[in-house]
Amino acid sequence: MPTAAHRHAQDLGRFVVASPSSFHAAHEGARRLAEAGFRVLTEAEEWPTAPGGYAVVRDGALIAWVVPDGAGPLTPFRILGAHTDSPSFKLKPKPTTGAFGWLQAGVEVYGGPMLNSWLDRELRLAGRIVTVDGAEHLAATGPLLRFPQLAIHLDRTVNEGLTLDRQRHMNPVWGLGEVSSADLLGLVAREAGVDPELVGGYDLVVADAQEPAVFGGNDEFFASGRLDNLSSVHAGLTALARAFDRTGEWAGDPVIPVLAAFDHEEVGSSTRSGACGPFLEDVLARIGDGLGATPTDRRRAFAASWHVSADAGHAVHPNYPEKHDPANRPVLNGGPLLKINAQQRYATDAAGAALWARLCSETEVPYQEFVSNNDVPCGSTIGPLTATRLGIRTVDVGVPLLSMHSARELAGVQDPWRLALVAERFFVN
């Protein structure tokens, strides 16, 4: 009999399959929320001020929120931040290339993917196409591409260390023929129902075509592409929909739960749909305006608000224990992570740690601390960015993974579900 955690993992798998690009993730999230009773808005329209659930998509980002009964100008926000993008490869201009009878795709590295993990697997192209009239169209192929590795007979030293040149070696094949008579972009456009002659621009990335899987001796593992960071986006969607459904059960003073799923975290977040951009502040300001808040009221509401930055983190690797802190070694299915860094690469402080400990205690969810080995540079998240931009108290958390930034990452079945449980409690707390 599947447990709640297994059912959550299976639905996470469906969400990942439906979200091969950040644009798909944002639209799939909005679609799911609409099914749960949320109203999907556009930024150009006047927004309603009545209590209810709402969502808005900006490019590859999604922000959704619930205005409960009794909310007013000083009602604080409970924001769960995540990101929709993952390390990959982006289709270049003039993408149809090739040599020696092979058709290849010109791609540019996006973020920091583990290059070797993308070799010898079937891959998709996905994203958006914008026609010359400005209309946007989601596009996604089936299995189409492959980065073929050189046979060991032609490189006898490959197992001593594989070196990949991003420009020379990372050019996937997608067919056979002459470049002069082929059109990769036209193929993708036609699959999306778009006349190739009308394509004005495109944002298309490579995505793993293999479906997610639950496996292991006791079905304890969950393998999938893009768990960094669709695992957090999906947990936030699940939690927000459940919180909206239970609005009448909320106890105490109202809060406004918000899911902010940004794009472009893997390349620095400095875009209009990234965490450094104005999207979240724009939405929070408009929510406040609808509740009659003055600029001072808004700052008072921010001072009473919290932001949980949810992004995947590292589990201890059994084959490389020296890469981890000797005293803090998170494991899969040990619970979501509380992420801490003295250099403020994560925004967690003592107050945030106490909040997370309380939320986990109230939901009976175990959690684990993560801190980097001093000799291993620490990555960062949207947490410090949002804390710096808005001044809202922030705590960094996430699901532990192995093989982060691989084309196919590994999580425990229990942890995404536990993250959703704590997120739901945070949204109504």
C-alpha cells in the first residue's frame, strides 16, 4: 500500500515530467492551483481585493498567494521561495549545426551542470517560442537529442579522468543529413503548432527525457531530473493548495501565505523574473494596496513577515565523506535540511533556526542541519537575495540530495513529503 510520502513522490514525478523548462513549471503550477480553486491573474489587469487564492505568472516564474478572511493592511506574509530553473543547456542562435553527415544542435551551457552526467542519454528540447506578433507558445519535444561519448577504444585513458570541452564536446546530435537542408528550430516550432516562418524568438533548453522512478531495497529512493529545485516548487504548491483548502480551520491572527517560484537562480537571479528582480516586491505591494496599506503599513507588515527559502541541499556521500563537515552529515530520508553558513551564503540565523525547529516539532517532522566543510566552497540560494532586497527575516532549508546538478539527481522518498508538511504549517502559522 503506497504511503503518503510515496504518493507525494509519484505526484512530484508527474510535475517534473510536465515541467521540462522553467516556463512549463510556472504554467503547470498555475494550472494545478487553478484546479484547486485559485484565480490566475495577469499583471496588466486590476486585481481583486476579496479573500481568495490567486496566482500570476511572469515568464518562467510563478507567485501565488491566499488572502484570508480578516486580512488587513498590517497582515504579515509567510513566503516560501523556490526556483523553477535547473542547470542545463540553452539553444543558441543559428542552432542547426553538424559535420560528417551528423546533424547537431548548437547549445550554450546554462548554470553549472555536471557535464558528464548528460552524456549518452536521450534528451528533450523545451521552453517557449515567441512569434513575431508577440504571442508566446510553450514548446516541448519528445526524446530528440543525445551527447554521444567517445568509445573507450578511441580513448584508453577515459577512466583515469574525463575532460570535456564545453564548446567542442557538448554539441548533441539530433539526426543525420546535410545542415543546409535541416532546420532544428523549425522542427520544434512545428511540434508546438507554430509556423516556423513566424518565429521571432525562443528560450529553449535541454531536459532529460527519462521519467522519474522510485527504487531501492525498500522503495526508499526517488531519482529524477530537476529535483534542484522542482522538489521545493512542488512542495510549495502542495502546501499552498492544502492551506487554501483549510482556510476556515486557521487559528489565531491571519497571515498571507505566498509561494514565490523564481526563474534564473542557477545563473544569478538578476532578471525581471529572478529573485533579484522586482517581481515579488511588486506582488506584495499590490496585495497590500488591495488591503488599504500605506507604504509605512507595508514596511510594518514586512517586519512581522517570514521567508522560508527552500532549495535542495547536499546529503553526505558515502564514497566521498571527506567532502562533508565531520559533525553534520545529513542523510536521505533523515528529514529536510536547515542550511547554515557563517559567510551568509544562506540567510539562516538563530531566529530562523528557532522558527524551523518549532515548525518541525509541531508537524512531528525530523530535520537535519547542513553546514559546509571549511575546505569546500559553499553555494548560495535566493534566501540572502530576498532578505537583502526586502528586509524580511529569512531561513534557508531544503531537501537533501545526492548528485546535485546531475542530469538525474537522487532524493529520499520521505523528504519531499516532509518538506510539504512543514511548509503547510508555515503557511498557516
